[in-house]
Amino acid sequence: MAEGDNRSANQLAAETASLEEHLQGWGEVILVADSALRWEKPWFPAAIMGVVSFVFLMVYYLDPSVLSGVSCFVMFLCLADYLVPTLAPRIFGANQWTTEQQQRFHEICSNLVKTRRRIIGWWKRLFTLKEEKPKMYFMTMVGFLAVVAWIGQQVHNLFLTYLIVSFLLLLPGLNKHGILTKYVGMGKREINKLLKQKEKKNE
């Protein structure tokens, strides 16, 4: 068991080091983005929502076709991939990378690797469920996709995408400041109360 844990830890360290090397040119930008996503300043949530709202308003106003939208998005990624590693050292200063920043950058890369592993683990569990309990897998997938299809039919595509993107970008800050845990806990307590009341009525 200990040998397996050591192997897993070594593999995690190797994957983290590889990702750090791959993202080295983006280090300063990643730290700024991480600071904003974790709401290190009180105005960061408003800034995030302002930027997201502006981008989606531009998409709504321009109303590009799917092909044009995908092409522009990929073109933006290509430009960023080319320009950011070149311009970031000039903007932030190449010699200002501190030990604290390096440690935070390492933590971010480690968290990204762990998140990727979790997603792969969920994917594998889904296929395990398919092999072991095909009926449950079929009913779960059909039910889930039917609900998603119904939501997509009720809400406008662009607005639904706006809500999803906004939630994902606000999620790290909500998690860090305990807001998500607080409201999830409140929801669980309310559900438990309703269940207890139902049990009492049945008695």
C-alpha cells in the first residue's frame, strides 16, 4: 500500500513538474488570474462579471455564425499562446519572480494535475458502471441528458452559456470564501427538515 502511495506521489510530482515547465511562459499571467479567481481583492468578483458580461454582449451584438465564432476563439488562443510568453516578462519584469510566487505557481499546477486526475477518475467510474450495472448506467444517462435537453430548450443558448461560464469563473472564489459550503449546508439542512416533516406526517 505504501509503495503504491509513493508511486502515485512520484507520478503526481512528475506530472506537476512537466506542467510547470510547459506553462512557464504563462507564470505571471496565471498568478494574476489565480489572484482574481480567488477574490484576493473585494472588487474582483465585479470585475470578473463585468468582463464576462462585456464579452457575451459583444457576441450577442455581433451574432457570429458557429464557424466564425469557433474560428475567432481559436485565433485568439493562438495569438495569446504566441504573444503572452513574449510580452509577459516585459510587462511584469523577468527578474521579479520570487520564491513565494514560484511556490504558488507550483500549487496551482499541482491542483490542475489533481483536477485532471479527478475528471479521468470520474470518466473511468462511468465506464465501470456501464460494465457492471448497464441498466443503471442507461437510466442515469438518459435521465440526466433528458433534463439537460429540457433546460437547453427552456433557456436561450447564449444566456445559458453565460450562466455556466460565470458560475465556473466565480466558483474558486465562492469555494475559498466558504460561500458555496455555507449555502450547500443550508440547502442540506432544509432538505433534511422537509424529510423529517414528511416522516412525521407518515407516522
